[in-house]
Amino acid sequence: FEAFHRPGGVLFYGVPEFRLPKDVVLKEVDYLLKLGVKLEANQVIGKTITVDELLTTDGFDAVFIGIGAGLPQFLGIPGENLGGVYSANEYLTRSNLMKAYRFPEYDTPIVRGRVVAVVGGGNVAMDAARTALRLGAEKVYVVYRRSRAELPARLEEVHHAEEEGIIFKFLANPLALEGDQSGRVKGMKCQEMELGEPDASGRRRPVPKPGSEFHLDTDLVIIAIGAGANPLLPKATPGLGLNKRGYIVADENGRTTKERVWAGGDIATGMATVIEAMGAGKRAAADIHAYLSAPGRPPWTAERSAVATPQPTPGP
């Protein structure tokens, strides 16, 4: 059951074509369909149908939840509601899944900024910055509040971004977005930072440098500071245990606190990698098979799931 009209998840709507050709993803999906998997697109679980309905009226013996962590996070600063301000999730989805770069051939438009500012330092920020270049930007900044040493993006992604001309503004923290008379973003007010003591992630905490405010001209801002758990499905699923961040509590095999329901990937761990999500799916599939094949269906046990604590990757 897939919420979008096309399968593939973040591999299709999040990762740009220049990093992962969509033909590769479609071949993998076609292989699953040939194995006998039935695909139901445009199905938002928790809205069009619930997990309980799948287990009862629809007659499924088990449910695996792999919905990812796609709820965008924002800075909470003035001006984020201006025109020309996107979350990285929306910006990449418009470009990749909805093919906005081919508007009006495709229905979805996208703002093509001349000077683009991407806020954040992870792999998604690198994807957004490099996509903006390919959509015609003359200049693209990556604004990151820590130093190069704390960048969470993979080294090769940073290298490729710099190779293509992306400009990194390290130790810079946005304070506000400024708009023009028509309500469109025209600039970003920032403050220089310096590194203090390490925080909970082990990285040195950025501390504002007094009197160091500066202005950055920009006509397109992309917020790429991470994403959280979408509460739609969990809230519509009684008995599904969540941790304090809203992620589904699951044990090492993906078993949740709700009988016959497994979960894995970012919705259980916080934002991580595709490889880790694939591993979680494989482990859960093996456990589902073992559980459904056992004589007399043993009592549901998920002792470790009651205390498991997801460990998301470091934020911005």
C-alpha cells in the first residue's frame, strides 16, 4: 500500500536522477511485481484505510509498516511562510516525482531561483543544492551553523557539491527570512557562530557570536534540517507504541507492541540510510515468515520492543 501514485519511496521522490536513475528503481519494482507482489497506489494508511482494517476486514495475517520519516522540520524563524521557501522534501518531490523541471509539460511548477540558499548540512541538503544548480541557479549557498568537521553529509557528497560550484557558508545560522512587497523571499538575515562544548550528539555546540549579523541575498530558500515521524498512521493505530519523538517502537526483528504488526526503517530508527531500511525489511520479513509458519501461532512476544529506543542520525 503506497501513498503516492508511483512506488519507490524516497528512492523515487527524494534521491535525484543524477544520483540514482529512476529506471533502476522501476526495474526493482517490476521484479517485485513479477514475483507476485500486488501494489495498491494512492493509499494513505491511516486515512483511506487503517492498520486494524487490514488485519480484520481485509484478512491480512501481518502488517509491516515502512512509511519512513517524511514530516519536514522547519527553523521556526520569521519569514518561513514567504513565497519561494520550500522544505527539501517538497522541493525534491516536486522535481523528482512530479517532474516540475519539465513544467508545463507536467502539471507541477517549481520556483527556479537565481540565488539559492539551502539551510542544513546533510545528504538531503547536498541533493537539494545540486538540484537547484541543474534547475538553472547562478549561485547556490549551503548555510550550515557548524564547521566543516561537523557536516553530517557523506564526504563524497560534499566533494561533489564543491566540485560543481556550491558555496558553503559554515558557522552561519539563519535568524529571519526577508520578503519583498509581493510576499516573496528576497534575503536571509544570518548570524556568525562559534563552536562551544559538545552537545548530546558529541559534536561541538554552535554558539552565537555577538554583533556578527550579516545579510545574504537569495530568491529561493530550501530548508533541509531533517524530518520527523508523520503522526497520521500512528495516531490511527491503537496499541502501537511510540517513543517520545513519535517513532514506532520496534525490536531487532521489527516487532512492535501491537500484535501482528512489524515496523522498520526511518519510522522506527529516525532518519538513517536506505541500506539500513532494507536490512530492517529483510529481518522483519524473516520474522513474519517464522511467526506465521509456527504451529498454532505462538503468543505474541516483543519484550525488547517495549524498551527499544530509536537512535536517529544527528540533526543540524
